[in-house]
Amino acid sequence: MLINAQNDNSNLWNAERCAQYFSCSVGHFKSRIACKPDFPAPVKVNKTAYSLWIPTEVKAYAKRKQLIK
């Protein structure tokens, strides 16, 4: 099921959802976007083994960097 990432603020986003929002691969997102020092820090939820981000922070970053129109 494909969810519109631009309208989904209710849940935390994983790397796949973030990559979908940036229209890139997960590998590109992890190696070129998420690793930037000014990209929002992931949140820790129940000691999960993977990173999760707050959608509004990801969107604000994209807007600041003009990555999403």
C-alpha cells in the first residue's frame, strides 16, 4: 500500500518513507541526505534498531534546502 508521504504527519517516518518523500532510493537517502549534520536527528522509540524521523522536521528540512517544491 502506497501512502502519500506529503500528507502523513501522524506517524514517525522510517528511511523508506523519507526516501519516498525525497523521491530517491533508500541508499541515496541514507548516504546523501540523512547523514548531513543539519538533517533532523532520528528519534529513539522503544530501543528500535532502525532510525525514525518526525515528518514535520523532515519536511521543514526539505523546505529549507528547497529539495521539495
